[in-house]
Amino acid sequence: MQKIQVGVLGATGAVGQRFVQLLQGHPWFEITALFASERSAGKRYVDACRWNLRGDMPTALHTQVIHECAPGPECQIVFSALPSETAGEIEKAFAAAGYVVCSNARNHRYDPDVPLLIPEVNPEHLALIDIQKRARGWNGYITTNPNCSTTHLVSALHPLHLRFGVTKIFVVTMQAISGAGYPGVSSMDILDNVIPYISGEEEKMELKEPQKLLGTFDGSGVRYADFVVSAHCNRVPTRNGHLEAISVEFAEKPTQEQIVQAWRDYQPLAQQLRLPSAPQPAILYDARPDRPQPRLDRMAGSVAGMATVVGRLRPDPLLHYKFMALGHNTIRGAAGGSLLNAELLVALGYLGQEAALLAKSTKFA
Amino acid sequence: MQKIQVGVLGATGAVGQRFVQLLQGHPWFEITALFASERSAGKRYVDACRWNLRGDMPTALHTQVIHECAPGPECQIVFSALPSETAGEIEKAFAAAGYVVCSNARNHRYDPDVPLLIPEVNPEHLALIDIQKRARGWNGYITTNPNCSTTHLVSALHPLHLRFGVTKIFVVTMQAISGAGYPGVSSMDILDNVIPYISGEEEKMELKEPQKLLGTFDGSGVRYADFVVSAHCNRVPTRNGHLEAISVEFAEKPTQEQIVQAWRDYQPLAQQLRLPSAPQPAILYDARPDRPQPRLDRMAGSVAGMATVVGRLRPDPLLHYKFMALGHNTIRGAAGGSLLNAELLVALGYLGQEAALLAKSTKFA
Amino acid sequence: MQKIQVGVLGATGAVGQRFVQLLQGHPWFEITALFASERSAGKRYVDACRWNLRGDMPTALHTQVIHECAPGPECQIVFSALPSETAGEIEKAFAAAGYVVCSNARNHRYDPDVPLLIPEVNPEHLALIDIQKRARGWNGYITTNPNCSTTHLVSALHPLHLRFGVTKIFVVTMQAISGAGYPGVSSMDILDNVIPYISGEEEKMELKEPQKLLGTFDGSGVRYADFVVSAHCNRVPTRNGHLEAISVEFAEKPTQEQIVQAWRDYQPLAQQLRLPSAPQPAILYDARPDRPQPRLDRMAGSVAGMATVVGRLRPDPLLHYKFMALGHNTIRGAAGGSLLNAELLVALGYLGQEAALLAKSTKFA
Amino acid sequence: MQKIQVGVLGATGAVGQRFVQLLQGHPWFEITALFASERSAGKRYVDACRWNLRGDMPTALHTQVIHECAPGPECQIVFSALPSETAGEIEKAFAAAGYVVCSNARNHRYDPDVPLLIPEVNPEHLALIDIQKRARGWNGYITTNPNCSTTHLVSALHPLHLRFGVTKIFVVTMQAISGAGYPGVSSMDILDNVIPYISGEEEKMELKEPQKLLGTFDGSGVRYADFVVSAHCNRVPTRNGHLEAISVEFAEKPTQEQIVQAWRDYQPLAQQLRLPSAPQPAILYDARPDRPQPRLDRMAGSVAGMATVVGRLRPDPLLHYKFMALGHNTIRGAAGGSLLNAELLVALGYLGQEAALLAKSTKFA
């Protein structure tokens, strides 16, 4: 069986390159279209893209000619690594034209009919897709993944929320430079320094994303969860891996052991489905006193860069408990998050029953 | 008039060098004795000390011969930069022998009869000195300064506590490598990394130091303040300057403007006395959205490295307000803190009335 | 007496800010005009400039309104921090209009009638000024300072060249990120990395600048020195301070002691004239085995950032000797170099005899 | 067939951990003995060793009990990661007792009867083993690998030396912090800094190692090659990967194309034998103008960390050509170098003909 054909929107940028890297050798997907800005369109990928990741650009893509960001080229899914300046309209055009858009951009995350999705956390929100298609009259549709900092915060809290009900969250992030893209943060600003400000980041974490992700689908839309979040966001001189100091209060206060157990027992749908990019387990609990650390743990787990690592769990004098969470920001927190979303769509039949069955038997070739 | 003779205990280490550096050209004090471990005793300072600060070792001290850490050499004040393994007993021996000990070590900070002092914050705690001398039968006495992270947290909160009464504090620190001394943090551990753990640090900030510093002297001892503190302490790859993300709740919730005003109006005793190492003002409020930053602001203010810089004040969804505080950890947070304590002692007559008068007229030579 | 009025071309950029910083409180000069691109012209300096240096923007300049980069505003000297894309024509326009242009840009460095100047090294090349004015029919004129890497290489070698005649130079640079301006080097490129390439840098060091600087004025022009230079240029993750590993061969091989003596005896015209920005001495020789180091030594000497520090002198198995040289790249290697050039012009009468006399007596106010 | 049993001397240190990591899943070798200092002996590996590499300590070794560094435990080969303070005598004791010692320590590198070996470069030097065994009356023997900086210098030059005869070498190294072990370089020394000195390093590169490695075995010993080397060694703030700026002169000057061709054609014995840790090819030539770079290229090639990457080839004004070379210092430059040596010994029959045949057929299990 043929693999599912996919495209990458914004393929020459930092997140676009991650998509290309993660899609290499993927068991279900193959890249058949690369899209980028007018400046790059018409050029070969190897000429238009300054490859910035460790390891080389996949040779098979060197000579692929880049398309403008407009519907047309043959593929079923497009992964969007577009900047928010352009993502909004382009993604709508693709969805209208029948493509499945798995977007890492923030533009449609808060649209009431667009799923903001972490496969482990809220697969039931995919019910929004039908609502979206109907409301907009589209053949295709858009799904989105959350911001890199939100992803790991919510991933770490989800099993606790299920059992004990999160009511208050205090979070201070120490975010890696790759979160700002390329060239992104000037070395003049970050060498021997911390920048205690990331534009728009605290708003996303306090008001929008965690509440939607952990909200409940009520048949017509997502009712936002009603816990309160306080977030301070900082940029630190690490390359990859967002580290977060988290304090949390619950509706029912568990014991420390119960929290660890909730993390250990966590085996959500995405893991049960054995999606190719789903780490087993989703959450790694490290009991050592000085972990997780970005350099040592950002690639931990069975699928490099896709797990959330938690540690330093201890009582909090103000709320109930505090702990550290860490995750890779450009893999699970961006391109890898979108990719896992696409895998969930396939497995749950949103790309057709045939694809779902093939995915199950991994008969793609 | 002769300057007051002072000594430095642990003069070859990282904090000891800062004492030596800060005492260069001091209007009131001159170094007449350098003390270090047995290994260094008997050697010239230039031979025993691997000078590690920018700028050179003061030439006048090159040939001073280092003493063992025992009473004897002539001086009135000894500044203690000793490690906690040895500071406890040595400092007691000096105080018993009649020296004024201004210590940066943690050993005696929590002794009920030893002042834990920030001159701007709790000069009235100096009343403990008489109690200490009587209780222990000493001619001399010990004063201490708090831990580097506590210093700037409490400095930033003190004017707010005076007006609005602090009840709850959340703090997440991002601490510089110099806080661990020399050689301290291995480059293998911190390059491209954050370490979410500093041994003993959270305990000091949560349970011991802020409550004593902002406590009230009731005639016989210090009644600890009863606010609650939650602290997460992290080591980040910056050289100097501890940055702290702080959320705070008050007995009476002020407006944002009232908080800024409280910082701007702040003019405590140490500043009124115009102590040589007291920055004017003590607290710098920076309204720019991305400040304070360690590299840009750790040396800010009228006395380099002695001020606390605050910024990013904004409402907090859980407590009342949140903001960032920054201060130099080895200057105000260590050696400079002890030095300012000694200046306060002189100005308030704890080294005799003659010294106090001379200090006022700056007639030392 | 009034100070000499000066302007800064490109005042909002990284080098422009250094000019502004170094001119603060200058005994001879005061800034009366700030020039920048169209985008900034008409705005107040505080609004147009994102101040990027430690310490604050001088308050006196906050409200100065920025001019477009065209002759007109009143001042005698303009310091040019313009990028090479625009410096060429703008500097010529100012010189034609009668201004003295002290430029840090590379555009006119290799013009046969424009002095490429290090005051300690080749003050006799100022004879080109008359030739330039005559040839071009200008009232004003242009002088330039060399590239940051060349500056310290040539400064370290000049006293040796005078005594022993340099014939071959091998140099490998490890250059700081600030050399690329702001935002300059992306943190994504340089964290945990070295970039073994700086566009155009090796050509300047191998073929153009050292040979002109150490060339001889023969009455009508500069005869280039004829030694051979091999340069490898690298970018390393340091903020400031270019470090250079240098091997050298001489016409007459000196002893190691004679080299040290040549550095120690070095007392060129700029130092004899006691120019305000001339460090005393110009070259610092450090005998410690592991010096100079960028962090510890880039601000060494009597005028911070203006000296060249040399060390690790030892025999070289291929050429005669090898050693390390270090200097600040944005102070002496850029803005400070231009400033010292201007001071030399004043002292030698190139801004009129009255100014020269006043400079001597420091009667400016 | 059973795999060959191997031990690791100094298994808890930085290089020891690399040995353990690289031996995981090795097709020919399995670890049956871990040796460390008295302090660790008797403890389980998981308790005695602070694992410091990305990825976890192999679980199978957690409960292995550590031996003192003395002969006895069953294994044929011991890999030595001992510090030079203790390596000398311990390695001799093991060799005398019949073990094959593959050492990364410097102690015996320059012994006339001990091979200093890079499998690609000088396999014929293994003839020293018989001479060594006879001279010392040992059943076992010692082989060594060169210093991390020498390894990549000589690897890059070997194919050129074969064709054109190297006569003069200039090399300036920019070495990673991991080269100094753990804790090794203090973060206080290297953050925002370069240290232009590594004790003993220049002597090894100038006088001892390249000449022995590229020397010829004359039947009784190694006649040192007679080219001249000038080396400046520097420590820079990169984690892994030594970068070297190299200029070289040849007996017969080749064209630039001939040099590239020599690198491309290079297919020495170790690669022909398809040793498991031999990268294919051994040398990677990168034509991009700004490569190799430590972060991007240190793990390049078919066996991560084992190749040498060269680039920036261009004419040198003083010698013939200059270029950059890069290689991983703790993999190929240390533990991986020793491991490849052991593989060569097996393949060439130095552990018996049976092992050699099995290795060829990879019938180990």
C-alpha cells in the first residue's frame, strides 16, 4: 500500500525543517510537497533552505521543487509551520480546498470549532471537526497543537486532573532559545543572561490553552476548564527543552504517592493505539533530586523528544504540591505535536477507514 | 584619624576575594589581616591566592602574609567568608576574643541571639547584640547577612510589607553560577542546561530567612513574620545576578501604582545615613517590559552591585501581583551585604561613639 | 573654552552606541548631533534607539532629535558607525562639506589617499590628509581605523616590527560575538559552537590592513610593508574581546627577553601626548601561563578596553616565536579606535592650532 | 559463540562511562568486569557512578559489583580510562598478568615498544607487540591511542602524508570542555571565555604523538617522522568536538583538487576490514564555506563520533594549504579510539585466530 502523501507549509524555516526531519522514514507518511514563501518557490529545496539541524537534509528531498503556499499539489495532509503573520488565511484556503491541515501556528487555536489537540489529553475534541466542516462548508479541516510551553504543562497535569481535579496552577518557565525560531534570539541578548519576557506567552498559558485543552466537549463545543493559572515566562540560554517550575492545587488533595502513581498508571488512547510517534510511556517520572534537566532529559523516552519528564515532586507551602516538568519544545512542543495529531487522525478514521485499517496493520510501504 | 582595621577570614576564596576587592579604597576600613586555611597560612597573599575577579589583586596586599584562622592579629572587625564546614567554631572564637564578626556564612544566621541583618530592612534587630554578648559572655559579637537569594527577595518586598503586609509569596529563582563559589559548578553540568536544584536553598527561603528578617524585635528576641513562602530554586548559565520570579499576596491589596510608589518612596535608615556602600536608591524600578536582566542590570545603581532591581510588575491571577527582582549575588548577596552591615554597626555606634562621629564627618584617613 | 562639537553617524546601532558611551564626559568633545537612517530621523534618541550596553543611555541625549545622514548640522567631527552598505557615499558627502570624518567603516580604508590609522602605530600617515584634500577638492577629510582583529594584531607586533622587522605572521583568531553587531550572530548558531568562518575577515588581515598600517609614507603615498600573513578567523561564544594565537618570524631573530623588553619599552607618540583615550601603557605583557583571557583581560589597562594584552610568549618550532594577543573589539577595535584617531588629529593640529593648544592644556570646559 | 569478555578500568569516570556506553550492544565484546578506585570497589555500579551522559546507564550493569584495579577478574581485554596518576603501574600489572590492555592514558604512549595506534593510520606498528612481550616477559601487552587533539590532526593528514609528504604543520586547537573530564573545567573559568592554555597539550602535539603515529616501523622500532609541528592549544566553551585550524606544507605541493581527492579516495585497512566502529568513510570532506562546526558535525558519519570532518580547504600564504578539521574528543578522541584499536587487534588475530575468524563472520552472539 502507498503511504499517505503529505506536504509541509513553511518547509524552509526552523519548524518546517523539524517536520521534514521527523517525517523521514515515517511508516505512514511520505512528503510529496514542500511549500514556502514566494522567495523560495520554484527553487530546489537544497538551494532554498539553509539546513540548520544536526544531521543532513534528507537527500531524497534535495531536488524537490518548492511550491508557493497555495492549494493544488497532490497530498492529503499539510503540516503547517507557517509564521502567524501568514498562517491564518493560507491554512483556511487549504482546508477549504479539501486538505487536512495539521497546524503548529497559533492563528486558529482558539477558534471555537477548531480542535486544539494533544492526542493523550483530549482526543474527544476531534468531534469539533464535523462541526467545523459543516459551519465553514469545507471539505478539509484544521487541527492545531498548543504552544510549546503549554504542551508540557498540560501533559504533566492531565493524569492528575483526571484523578484529583486541578484548581490552581502556578508556573514559571525557563524556555530554550530554539523556541524563538531562527535566527530568533540574538546571541548578544542571551549569552550570560536570562530574558524575563516572551511576547504573548503568558497570555496563552494563563487564559487560553490549558483551559481549552482540559475542557470538556459538550456536544456542540468545548466548555473551558475553570482552574486558574499564573505564568511567568523566561528565556534562558539552553538550546532545546523547556523547563517549568510548577505548583498545583487540586479539588481533592492526593498524597505524594498517589501523584506518582497517577503518572505511572497513565496510559491514554494515543499510547494504547501505539501511534508511531507516541512515546511509551507518555510521562517519565524521575525520582532523582536534581532532575529533569534540559540537556540530559529533553530527548528521553522511547520516541526521542516526544515524552514529558517530571521530577522533584514535593509538598508546596502555598498550594498542594510542586514539581518540575520538562519537554522538548521543537519536537513534542511543535512539529512532533502536529505529527502525532495527524497520526491520531489517521488511526481514528478521519482520513478514511481504509487508512485507519492499514495504519493498524502497518501495511503501508 | 586612622581607618578602622579589619580582617578577612577565608581571604583566598571566591567570596573572600570579593571582600578584598570591595574594601579597596574604602573610606572607613583598611585591611590589616588576611586569614585562610592552614595550607595558605604563612604564605604571601599573592602566592596563596588564585585571583579570580576581573581587575587585578590590589598590589598593596601582594606581600601580606596570611594568618591561620585564629584570634590574635590586630583588627577590630573580621569579615567572614568561611565555608560552613568551618565557620561555626572559628567565628565564635573570634567573637569570644572581642572581635566584631560580620559573617556571610550560614552557621549562626538562625541563632536566636544573632542578628540576621539587611541594613535597609531590620536595623532594629541589632538590639540582639547586647543580648548575645550577655548570654555568651563575649566581648565581641557576631552579625550575619542572609543568603544571596533571600537578600534580594526580602529587599524587594520590604517596602511593600511595611505598607500592605505581605501574606503569601511564590518565588522561583534563576541563580548565577558564581553563587556556588569556585570551582563550584562544573561547566559539564551547566553549559546548555539548567539545574533545578540547589542543596538547602529552598529551605532557607521558605522557612528561615525571610521570616526572621521581616520579623519584629519584641525586647527579648525576634518574633518571626508569619507569611508563607513557596520557593523553587534553579541554577542557570549566567555568571552573576540572581533573577527571581515573584508572586505576592498582601493583607491589604494595593493598586499597581501604590506598589510602584512604595518602591519609589523607599528611603530607609541605611540610605538616610548615607553609608558608603548603601546604593541611592536601594531599589530601582524599571518599567521596561523585558527588565530586569542579569547581564544588563546586575551592576545597576549608584553603588555597583548593591541595589535590587525590580520590574515587570503586573496582576497575578492567583495572588495579587507578580514581578521580577534581580540583584548581584556575590556583591549585595554576599560580601557587599556583610560590608554594609559593618558600616551600619559603625554608624550606629556599635564600634564606639568616636568611630560613629568620625564616620559621620568622614574624617578617616 | 567650548568643547569641540561632534556628531555620530549611525548612532542607534551597536557601534554607534559605543561612540555615544565613550564620548560621555569626554574632556575635549561633546555630542551635538546624532545621525541615523531615515526610519529613525526625526525621532528622539530615546525613542529610536534600543540601548544595548550595560549602564543606561546618557540622559542628556534622551531628547536629542535624530538627523538624517546628511551634512548640515553643526559639528566639526563626525564619527561614522555606518554599515558598509551606506558608509561610502555618506562619508564622502560629509568630508566634501568640510567635516572631519573619523570612520570605523571599511569602505575607504584602502583608498590610497585615506589614512588607515592606529595612533600608536602610524601617525606619520596623517600626511595623506593634505594629499586627500587636494586630490578630491574637499574642505574636510576622512580617516579610518582598521578592522577589530587587525587592530590588536598590529598593535602587538608594532614594537617588534620596529626593532626586529616582522617577515612572516601566522594568526588564528577567536572572535567575540559583538564583532558582528546587533542582532548579529544568532544564538542558535553559536551556543555550544564555534563558527570557523567570518566573511571577508581573512582577506582584510592577510592582504590589506597590516601591510598598509605598517607601511611607510614615502612623500606621496604609503608603501605597503612586505611581510606575509596567514589568517584563520573564527567566531567563538564570548561576548567581547578578540583573542589571537600568533606565530611570527623576524628579519633579525631576537631573544625572548628582547621581545618582552620591546613591549615594555613601547612608548609611542599617542602615549607621549597623553591623549585622553590612550592607555598607559599601550601594551600589557602578562607573564602568567594561561593569560590573556577574554573575560578577565578585555577591560585591562588604564583606559578600559583600549589596551592590547599579550602573553604566553614562547619559541615556535616553525617561525621564531608564538604568543597570544587580546583586545576589546568594540572599544579599541571599533569606536574607541576612531575616537583615539580624532584625539590624535586634535593634538597634532589637524583641527586647528587653537584646538591643539587647548587640548594640551586641557582647558576645554 | 560467546562474545569476547572485556573489562573497563576507571569505569566510573567520564571516559569510563563512554567506554561503557560504546560497548553497549557491541557485536564482539561484552563487559564482564568494571574496575574503579578503592572508594568505589565493592559497590554496585549504579551506586558508585554518577552517570553523566545523555541516555541512561545500561540497566544490565546497574548491579555489577565494581572491582579494585587489580588483575584477577575474568576478561581478555581491559580498556583503560585511568587518570595518568595511576594508569602507569596498573596497566603494566594487567599486561604482565596476561590481559590485553587498550589504554587511553598517556603513560605508555611514548614507550618505544608500545604501539601508539590509530587503526587507519599505522596498523603496521602492531609489530611492536611481540617486541614488547618479549622485552618485558609479559603474556599480555599494552596498546595506546593518542591524545584527542592529535587523533584528528593526524587522521586528517594521513592520506595527504601518504601522497605528498607532510613537512610542516601549524595547528591551533579550539578544544571542548569534555576533554578535561568531570568536573573538569569550572563554569566560572569558561562561561563567556577562552582559556589559551591546556597543560601538556602542546608538547604532545609538537614533539611526540604525530611523529610517532606517522613514523615507520623498521623491524625493531618506530622511526619518528621528521616533519615540524607548531601547536597553540585553547579551551573554548563547547561541550564536545575539538576544532583545529591547520596549515600544512608538503614535500611535493599538490593542487587543491588533489588534496580533496586524497581525502575522498582514503580507504585504509580499518575501513576495508569493516571493523564495527570504523566509520565509512573515515574522513568526511565538507565543501560548505563555514564547516565543520562542533555542534553540527561532531556526530557526523556512519558511526557517530568516529569520523574526522575536514573543510575550508584553501591556499595558505605561508605554507601550502590551510583547512579546518573537527572530531569528537571523547568518542574517537578517547574511548572510541581505544575500542577501534581493540577491534583491529581482534581482526588481525592478536586475540587468537579463532576470534579473528569469528569476527570476520560476525558469528559472535
